[in-house]
Amino acid sequence: MKKGQSFHDHVVRDLLAHLPEITSRVMFGGWGLYQSGVIFGIIAGGELYFKVDDTNRADFERSGSQPFVYAQGNRKPAAMSYWAVPGEIMEHKEKLREWVERSARVSRRARRGK
């Protein structure tokens, strides 16, 4: 079984099951999370991260969240626009729904901007 598979299954089957059109795809040793075909989050290293921009970053910062950081080869670490979802958000389905929807909107805006 893939490392983190049980966490992935918990997120998709338990935490996000009440939301419409949630899918996941394997990517770079983790998973991309999609709603209606729009990526809104990732699972990497046993953590759940949601897409962030200036419209929702403050909520993540207030919760003490940190961005997903990765390093390729000898390059210095780089932060992505995905931040860890705080545990208290994962415990409340309605708050989680709101955060998913906001992160999906972030991705839609980013797509339009390209």
C-alpha cells in the first residue's frame, strides 16, 4: 500500500464525502484533490493542504498554518500556494465545506489569470 493511502482514504471518504463532485488523482507521490474538475487541494507527506491566495491566506495564517514546501535536488526549498488545513477546520464539516469552496475559487481565478 502506498505511504499515506490511509490518510488519503480518510480525507476523501470521511472528511470530504459530504461535498459534491470530489475526486482525487495521484501526483508526485501524493494526491491532487478536485471539486468539479478544479484542483483545490493536495495531500502530501500525510498532510492536507488547500489552495491559497490573498483572499484566504489570512485565515490560514491566523490558524498557525504553514505552506507546503518542497525542494528538488540541490535547489533551495520553495513554498507553494497550498497551506496546511488546520485540525479544527477538518473537525467541522460546514467549516471544511466553506474552506474547500474558497480554495476552489482561488484555483478558478488562477486559471482565468493564465
